[in-house]
Amino acid sequence: MKSRDKKQLIFLVLAALILVFIMSSFLVTTANAQSFGGTMRQNGEWDWDGDWDRYDRTSPLIRYNRVEGLLLGFTVNRDYWRDRRPVSPIVFGDVGYAFSAKELEYQVGLEQGFTRGNRFAIGAEHHRRITTPDNWFISEDENSLAAFLIKEDFCDYYLSEGGSVYFTQRIGRSLEISGGYSFERFDSLEVNTKWSLFGKNKKFRDNPAMDAGVVNSIRGSLVFDTRRNARYTARGWYAEIDFEHAGEDLGGDFTFDRLVADIRRYQPLGFDLGIDFRLRAGTASGMLPFEKSYHLGGIGTLRGYPYKSFPAGFEIPGGNRMLLAQVEYRLGESNFDGFLDLGLFDIFNLVLFADAGWVGYAEPDAGLLDGFGGLSWEDFRSDAGIAFTSGNVRFEIARRLDTGHKPFRFYFRITRPF
């Protein structure tokens, strides 16, 4: 992206933030009518609509992976207090000790809300933690169980130390806009444990050597979410757009612009029947660090292919362009009444799915929208498969469509892929 274009983009982002702040002052008048998670009675007391217990005040922090080993700690949940004390100062964060990495990890933050309905807040936090860029396709709990039980770790890790100042603005029950400034120092990490309960003859794969250095950036995000229940939803929209500008006048060791969009639709088609789809796209310009690059392949992404096999394997930095499309067709037991008289679908639901994706490269000085032209179907990798599900527990069988050589891959999961 040219310097003039970057300045224009930064100006537009700042203008949007100012506009959001102005909007929030007008939206204060609705504070007595609505609030995320509850409504205000005429006497000024809260009347919660069944969401009171969706968050715990504190929760244990337990995870296991090949870099940290066992981590034990606890979390003070920000969302618990956001719902209950929308205009009070909120202290949040977590602390834990990673025994194999011998690291004390923590985050401590303070947030102040200013409005009840359409809540506007500002905050700041500081952290030192081992983190991963891969939590968009597998949950922390699911990955910990896989590492602990069968010596399969589906994430890669780096050390992040730094902080941020930020704002959040809710508009109604479905929309949230946030932005801020962050400063982080990245460091690479090595594998520190070999143990798992089973799979003693297996080895954890190496953790890739990621880029070390300082990233100073301005970030902004927009989240639109109409789902009633994020874990078990069968209806609604979810859309998230994240933008990050790093370097130049902000300093640091990396200069880049990065944009990621994730759009999902959950559409019921009848009783026990529905179709879900996801489109995820990523683009970047400038000097993109390993931690911010794009990979596809394996669990949660292109399920018929090896882990992070695109563009060239997990050991090296990924691409700066990415497209991923996924679709799932859900059929419940009512669609298989008396199927073979075995009662199989009295226990399981059936999901038919397909994935298609591409990761590529563009010149560092190319615009964010450049590099996608000229793509054809031959540039994409695709797979199809079937899953047997009970709630969010599922067994997936995926087949890649470009070869007959070892085309099948199998996954046991306890969360939905999207």
C-alpha cells in the first residue's frame, strides 16, 4: 500500500472512531431501555433475561500443550462485570504458571464504562503470556485434551509481552466496535515437554521458529452477532472484521497492514434440518511477521489435507493472501425415521460438509485488495466429508478431492469447526 493510501486509511479509521464516540453520546438516552444481557425496569433495577449465569466471576485456568506443559491458574472474567456493572470500573485478567516452560504468565487490566445501554467503555491492559495465532480453528480446551491424551498439539506458539489501550462501543444487542493501540514484543519458543497419557511412541512436532521483535500497532474491529447461543446455535449471523496497522510512525521492528474478515450464517431449513456456511478472507501488505501470516490445512480448515500444508508447511511463514469457504448441511434424527431399523440416528445427527481454500503471496508493496485477481478453481484445494454428531461432539471423515493417494483424514472433536 502506498504511503498516501495508508495515510488516507488511517484518517478514515480515526474519523470512524470519532464518529462512534459522538454516536455514543446520543445513544445514552436509550440507556434506561436496553442493555447487553438485560433490560432496565422503571425503578432503575435490572431485569435480566436469562443470561445472568452465562459467565462466572472467576474460573480456573487449566491447559496443556507441548510448549507450556501443564499451566495452572485462574481468570477474573471481564464479561461477568460488563453485564452487571456497566458503568463501574472493572478489574480483570488472569495469572498462571507453565511448569514445563517455567513461565509465570499473566494479564491485568482495568476498564471503565460510561453508558448502560449501548455501552461505551475505555480500558488498558498489560500481559506476558505464551499465545497462539491458531485459536480461530480449534479451542484451547479441545487442543489441551488432544495434547494431554494422544500427543497431538494442533497449535503453534510464541511469547507475547506488552499491553494495549482500547475502547469498546456496543450498539444494540448485536453490534460491537472496538479499537486501540497495542505494543508487543514477540519471542520464539521451543518444545518443552514430551509427555502424554497415551501415544508414548509418538513425538510432538517441533514448534516453528517465529519472528522475534517489537510490534507497535493501531487496531480496530467490528463484530456483528445475532446468534442466541454461540455454542449451540442453529440460526443467526456472525461477522467479524479486524484491521491492524503496524510500524511507520508507530515504531517497532515490523511495518504492515493486515485485514481479516470472517462471515458466518446459520440457516435452519426445517425441523432438525439446516445449512451453515463460513467465508474467511485475509490479506496483508508490508513486512508481515510469521505470527501474522496465513496457513491452511488440517483440523478446522481444509479438513482433507495435512496440518498447515498450505502454502508450504507449518515450519515456514505462511502467505499474505488467504481465502477459505466452508459449508455444512445438518440433518437430524427426524430425517432418518426408521433408517435401516438400526436406530443409529436416534443417537447421532448427520452432517455433510465441504471446504475450499487458497493461500498465496503478493508483493509487499501491493494494495490490500491486490493479489486476488486471476484466481481460478484450479488454484483452490477442496475436500468433502461426513460427520456424525451428538451435540458438539463429532467424528469427522474428510476426503481431499485432488488425489486418490491417502485421501482420507479422521477427526474426533468436541467443538464445532465454526
